[in-house]
Amino acid sequence: MSTPSSADRPLRIGVQLQPQHADYADIRRAVAAAEDLGVDVIFNWDHFFPLSGDPDGKHFECWSLLAAWAEQTSHAELGALVTCNSYRNPDLLADLARTVDHISGGRLILSIGAGWFQRDYDEYGYDFGTAGKRLDALAEALPRIKARWAKLNPQPTRDIPILIGGGGEKKTLRIVAEHATIWHSFSDAETLARKGKVLDDWCEQVGRNPAEIERSVGASGDPAKIGDALYDAGARLITIECDGAGGYDLAPLEDWLAFRDQKNA
């Protein structure tokens, strides 16, 4: 079966429930509400401290939450936006992902990036190094992750999708072309379209069909104002941020789900 072009893919909507400034009970209720609304993917993030608001506020660890969400939910896919490659040995990360994949019944996305938040590194004892070295480490980790999946018993329930986040045109997008199922861009529509063409060029260089890679982007705002531009730029997974400090207000998510249903009708 041929791979559909990016334009033929249905639009999906994700929500990133940021695990900061909230009690676990609040997070759990938000997960249940998001799935009841029909969201396609529920993400958290992989940090050890809040990224906004009180820097020492409440915060929970990424993979423990994903395992709990895997038990709690039944339909939405799950992942981190994104897991930091630096925080775990690649073989351990592969095993964590395989385990959550099984708990969820095959709904995990391994979303991964090179890492950037220096406080996490400093306080937890990781070597921050340079952006280039962290990207090199990501490139080295991905084959190890895939190799470990092939050795594990039991193996994953499916070919676990790999989402790679970032937009660096010299290193990151080459890694995306080589390994990703989904590319996540932290950008506006114009930048998404431009970097998407760079990714297409890298795919040609490494012998990959660019249509195999779903284009993903974060969005903040009214879908009536920005949704069409993101869609026309190639986005087929659009993720809305939701912060615990605001009580996990899912009203914007409802608007984006209505936009999804309109586009997919």
C-alpha cells in the first residue's frame, strides 16, 4: 500500500497537559475530560521544574504520568512533548516506552528531542554541554532505541511512532528525515511551511519518502484565525497547550476539535 501524501492525512488534534502548578487529582480529571471530548493525542512534557509561573511550584515527572495515563485512558494516543534524550539511557528509554506501549494497548508515541532546559540538567546532575553535542547524542540514541525494541521480550505491540521535536535545519531535520514518524515544529505557519521544504530536501538526500512523516505543530489562539494557515502549511497534528495554573481550561481544545471535525468532514 502506498503512503498517502501529507495533504491526504486527516487532521488530528492533541492537547499538552503541562504537569505544573496542579495536584495530581487535577491532572487526572483533565486527562479524563480531554479523552471524553475526543482528543486524538494527550501529551505532557519532560521537565523536572515548571517552565512558567513559580519556578519552584508543583511539578510531576513525565514517564510516571504516562504510565498512569495509559491505564486511565482507552482511546487517545499518549506521549511527551517531548522527552529529553539526555535524561535516560537510550536502552532504558526504549524499555520505558515499550512498557507504556503495552499498558496502553498500543497508544504510545515516543516523542523525543535533544533537550534545552538547563536547570533540569544542573539540579539533576546531567551534563548540559552544547546544543550540538546534545543533538549528536540524540542521533546516536535513536538507533539504540530501535535496536533495543527488537530485543525486548515481549516486543512492542506495534511499530511505536517516533515524534522528533525541533527545527534546526542542519542537524535536527536530518535526524527527523532518518528516524521520525512525526515531526513537531515549534513555529508559526510560515516557518512550518519553509522548514517543511527543508525536511523534504533532507528526505530526498537520505532516501526517505517525505509523505511518511506527519507534520505537527503547537498552536495558541483561535482556530478560526490561524487554523487554515497551519493546515495549508501542512500541519496534520495540531496541539494546544493547557497549564495547570489555569485549572486546565479545555474550552480552547473544544474549539480546535470542532475545527478538526470540519476539516475532516
